[in-house]
Amino acid sequence: MCNCATPGNRSNATAVQTVDLNQVKDAYTQAASVCSRRIVICAGTGCMANGAMKVFDAFHIALQEQGVRVLTAIDPDEPAQASEADEMVLHLSKSGCQGFCQMGPLVSIEPDGILYTLVRADDVADIVGETILKGALVDRLLYRDPQTRQVCRGPEEIAFYKRQTRQVLKMCGAIDPENIAEYISLGGYSAARRAYLMMSPETVCEEITESGLRGRGGGGFPTGHKWELTRVQPGPKKYVICNGDEGDPGAFMDRSVMEGAPHSVIEGMMIAARGIGADEGYIYVRMEYPLAVARVRRAVTDAEAAGILGDDLFGSGLNFRLHVMEGAGAFVCGEETALIASIEGKRGMPKPKPPFPAERGLWDKPTVINNVETLATVPIILREGAKALRGIGMPNSPGTKTFALTGHVANTGLIETPFGATLRQIVYEIGGGVLNDAGAPDPRGFKAVQIGGPSGGCLTPDHLDLTLDYDALRDVGAMVGSGGLVVMNQDTCMVSVARFFMQFTQNESCGKCVLCREGTRQMLALLDDIMEGTATEETLDLLKKLAIAVQKGSLCGLGKTAPSPVLSTLHYFRDEYEAHVRDKKCPAGQCKALADPEILADRCVGCTACARKCPVGAIQGYRKEAHVIDVAKCVKCGVCAETCKFDAIIGV
Amino acid sequence: MTATVTCDYAKVQSILDGHGNDPARLISILQAVQAEYRYLPEEALAYVAEALNLPPARVYGVATFYAHFALEPKGRHVVKLCDGTACHVRGSMPILEAIRKRLGLTGEKVTTDDMAFTVETVSCLGACGLAPAVVIDEEVHGQVTPEQAVTLIEAIIEKDKEASHV
Ligand SMILES: Cc1cc2nc3c(=O)[nH]c(=O)nc-3n(C[C@H](O)[C@H](O)[C@H](O)COP(=O)(O)O)c2cc1C
Ligand code: FES
């Protein structure tokens, strides 16, 4: 059935012994079996910022005080032996992001299936005393469903998790990202082994093509096809690059995968290398992600030490070397040709395509460049079969997609759903609904959901039942993009959202082509005019014209998509733009220059606090009498409204 | 106090050696130099260009292209306020204003005269679940209010004062 690789000549006898995955798996399982329970502390960025490490340390101390033996690492090479003296041995480990960032620090206890939320170091004594020693629950730390008020024991009862399908994220948040043996014990690297020993490059590419996998980095290009294009290029030297630049501000899926399951990315790259015939690869990680950089570096070193990466992979005679490179803070470097320039040590400027990287990429050699999530999906396909991926999602967008759900939504965090989930499911069922500015549930629902970051567009409540997949989104002027979903409530000014993205892309434009460099600057200036109240209705037409010109005339995806947020808000929220230019009003009350402050006479008690605070002396009035604002003098700084204890000042 | 570092070329050279004097690794080299000095001193850039046999313009071009590289010395404490989408919609700007006001900084003047603080904005720290987020000296703080941010800054000022008394 397959053209098995012929084992190469092993010239030197001291080559690393080829790894026996089954042996590692058995040894790990054996070593872990001395532990009766496992306590997993989420050590994703969110939980860490909320003090997860303090919780970890507190567990260590509290358990030891109770005479419980604690293993913080399972080492199959030096397994811990349970002695008669130990009443209980526990495994205390850290994991990558478990996704429910809003509720962190998270502590899960297995095999009981318990998830404790918002855990502080002071809570640890109770968890140890009740749950670990007595098997009882600590109710106050369990998640309570805000709608049903039901107390949930663990992920199986929590709506946020129940409605998700976690494939790529399955290991993230469960395993110890720094333990390669645990990854192997769950079937890790068996897909790479199969690719190197039992499949030919052709069959690897075929299987990925058959699965229908599309790139998760934004464009949705069929991965198998991309590999095949690179495979057929002549020449002995080819490269695989993992794009971990994740530039979309408001997205952190790739970060979580790199932090939580770095070996799945490495395995995906090994398979890609086998598919195209590459022997060298780069993982390019954003410098803003120090933990991801550290975890990926560690994973590469561990895989080399285990004889998985390096020379003579699995005894196939083939080699694969992997380098990790940190970016230096440029959004445009997420674009593939710019990223390649950056690896070459140059300014990260995109090049015209063709030639595509498949023909001429890194150092002019054929190169495959894939997104982190794409690569992390690859081993799953080889392990479970191409059909398994096709079994979920949409016909044209099979599989699952991770999203970073953020903004004005109750459950912010990292989620994964099949392609074709609707906005309603994501925002209301998983996300738990919309919040107002004060952080309370907002019955008015959302105004817009921004998808795809600065290259994407917005969706409105009209799209609540739209299926989220590559094609459906493109049809409504948005895109899956990397998967950032930012929920915005009714008090968000859409013009200012468009301006926010415009400022971002204008800043990040590399300056190579005129339309992108100057066009984004002018668009930003027009948006400023609109927000300052100096624009007219003609400004809107000009803005639209310019947006289309930038879209058409820019060289790379940055410029081509930079106008998307403007065009999409202009399309769906034209009335809001018109209110700014025609009535000089910001319906959301956010644009300071358009503020129309007024003191409500029936609420003002004449305490004089505002008049004393006003920096320009625009407020007049006698003590114990209603005050008035001189709108001509007012600079709309808003200090008066902040000062007023009686909510008497509106419109600013 | 101005912080002109006279460059210790031995250090730069050892960084270059650690990277095999490979011009392709220019970005990693500059990152290491910056980690050493907290910015890229002009002499160091010139030295790197010469050692790698690259035109100085090429090295300077790379140094100015990437946001991470600083050509001016930074303060002892670096405050990075996230102004990514998630943080922006959850109110990062009032935090920035509060911090700048407390330290007497603006959009143009980003470092305090005593070289204690540099305040910058970044687009997305990947902690969006905790928006708005601010990173002070590599430590991430989530769901920050303007008041809390000022308290964090003041705690650092206090700590520095105590340290200088000892
Ligand atoms: C301005 C710009 C920024 C991009 N940023 C990213 C990014 O951060 N991560 C990513 O994977 N792809 C990004 N891309 C897409 C890449 O160019 C490329 O298509 C992708 O890495 C291919 O991987 P995939 O086929 O697995 O999706 C960006 C593209 C453009 C035009
Ligand atoms: S937008 Fe602030 S951390 Fe992502």
C-alpha cells in the first residue's frame, strides 16, 4: 500500500538510538500509576497573571503538611516508587491554558472531573482538607451558572465547555507541556513515526488533501495542496516554517497552543517536512510571547534529547533540524514573505507573489509555511484518519477552529468549535451573553462582533444564525482570519472601532507601497475628521473611494485587507457615521469632540463640586441651585460628569 | 542623569561569536545586544555592522524597522500597556492616561527624566481574556483599572526609594 522509506546508511555508529515510542509510553504510564490523583493548575498567561503560581506553591506546602507525597514531574527514566509509608501519592502539575480565563486561576482534579474556579492561595487548605483527604466538594469554588444558578462540578456540566468540541485544544490544558513523555503516552509522535516509516511523501500530501484541512492562519488555503506544490519542486533543500507570529491584536489561540501543547506543533512540522522532503525548519514566535518562546525551545531540546528530532528520524535515515526564532515586533511579519525576509535577518517587507514560497521561499528554496493551529491539527489527521476530520465541521471547511472570545462578553477565553457553529451559539451559549460597560449582563445584546482583526470585518445581530466558516464569512465581507472574536456592546462607537483598526494598520504598514502607506494615513485622517465633527457627508464617500483604492492597489495582504473594518462598518453602520457627520452626534456617546454636555436641573443639587473641578471655568451656578454649562467654553474633558455624585451631567 | 553607555565591545563580540558571526542571524544578535544594554547603542550597531561585514545602513534599517528595538535608552522599569482590540474596547486608554499623568509623560515623552520608567503601548499581549492588561517589568496584570495601575506604579516607586535608602 505504501512506499516505505528505505533506511539510510547509518555512517556513524554512535548515532542516537532511535526512540521506541511504545516503551516511553509504557514507562510513563507505569511511572504515573503510583499517583492516585492529579491536581492540574492552569499556568496559561491569564491564570498566571491572576496568581496561579502562588496557588501551585500553596498546594505543594499544604499537601506535604498533610503527609501526602507530591510528585511535580513524572519521569519515566527515574520513576518514583510508592513505599509502604506513603498513604497517598499525588501528581501536582501545571498545564497550558484551559481556556476559561475569566474564571482563573483554575484548578482541576482528576480523575474526579472537578474544576475549581477563581482559586486563591488561601483556598488551597480547604481543597486539600475537603477534596483530597475526604473526597468532598468545596462548593464555593465551583462554577455557578449565572443563568440557572446551578452549581457545576466540572467541565462536563459547565456550558462554556459543554458546547465546545476541543480537538486541537484537547491536550492544551490537560497535559504537562514540559513533559515530552506525557505527550508520547497519549499517542504523541506516533503520527510522525507513521509518516516517516510507513508513508511516502506523496501519501502524506494525499492524506492531508483528503482531510480537507484548510490553513488556520487566515487565508484558508488547502494545506495538502500547498504541500503538494512544494513537494514537486526539484532540489534537495527545502524548508518548513511554522508561523507563530499571531499579530491580530485580540487573538491568543496560537499562543495557547504553543504554550500548552508545543510538541503537537513540532510533530505537525515533522510530518510537513516528510510530506515535502524538507530537512530543516523554523518556528517563528512573536517576541511578545516569552512563555511560548520558552516552552517551544524546551520542547525542541527535549525532542532532540529523546532522539525524535535530529538525525535519522525513527531509523528512516532522514533528518530534520528545527530552529526557534523570536520575532521583533512587526505585525507585517505575519505575512509569509515578510516572515521569510525576517528569518533571513532583513527588514520584514513582503515581496510580490508569484513566486510563491512553495517555489522560492527561505533562501530561495522551496518552503512550506503554515500556521501554528494548522500544524497542530496535522498529527490528529494522521492519527485518526482524514475521514475523522471530515466528520465534523462544514463540507468546505472541515474540522474545528479555535477562537479567542473577548470583549464585552461574560466568559472571555479560548474556545474551539466545529466550523459552522453560529454566532448565537458562541456568544450566548459558550460566551454566556453580553456585558455592559460596568461588567453586568446587558439585555440589549451586542451591537457588533469583530472577526478577523484588522483584516476582518464586523458581524451584526442580523448574522446571529450565520454559520461561521471560510466561505459564509467571506460572503458577508468578513473573514475567519486567525480567529479573534471581539464582542462589542451597544455603547461602542463603531466609527471609533474602525479608527482603532486603521491606526493599527497605518502604524504597521511597512511603507513599501504607496497606496498602503499613504492611503491608510489619509483614511485615518478622514476618520479623525469624522470623530472630531469636522467632516461632511462627502467625507464618507471619499473614505469609501479611498478604501477601495487601497484594497485594490496594495501589494500584500496587509494593505489589501486594511480597509475591511472601515468598509464593513460603513456598510452595516452607515447611520452611525451619518450621525457623526450630519448631526455632529456620537450615538454611543463616546466621541469626546461631539459630546453635548448638559446638566439635568432636576438632578443637580447645587453642590458646586463640578464647577470647582472644571479646568476652564465653564460651569456656573449658585450653591444649592442647579448649575449650567457654557457649551462654548467647555472643552469636553468629562471631568464634571466623573465628579458629579448625582448623575446629573449627561452627554459627555 | 543621561545614560550614555560606552560600549563594551568585548560583550558585543561575545554575542556575535555566540551567533557564529552569521549575518543571517542579525535580528537575534540585535535582540541579544538589546537584552544586554536595554537599548541599541549607536556604537554597538556600528560595531555589529563592521563585524558582520554589512553596510551600517542595513543594520540600522533592521533596527528601526522592528518595534521591539529601541535606539534610545529605556527606563529601569518598562510599563507596557496593551492597546489591542480586546483591551481597547474594555477601556485601556483611561489607564494609559492615568499612568502618564502620574509619571508626567506624554505620547512623545515616554521615559521619565530620572530614567525610572518608560511607558509604551503594545498591540496585544495575548492576555485578552484578562483585558485590559498591562505588563510591568515582564509581569502581566489583568483586568486593571486606572486607579489600580497608578497604585502599582506607586508601589514600585516606594520600593525603589526603600532600596536606595539601604
Ligand atoms: C498582514 C498579514 C498578517 C498575517 N499574520 C499572520 C499571523 O499572524 N499568523 C499566521 O499564521 N498567518 C498570518 N498571515 C497569513 C500568512 O501570510 C500565511 O498565509 C499563513 O501563515 C499560511 O498558513 P496556513 O496556510 O496554515 O494558514 C498574515 C497575512 C498577512 C497579509
Ligand atoms: S488585546 Fe490586550 S492582551 Fe490581547
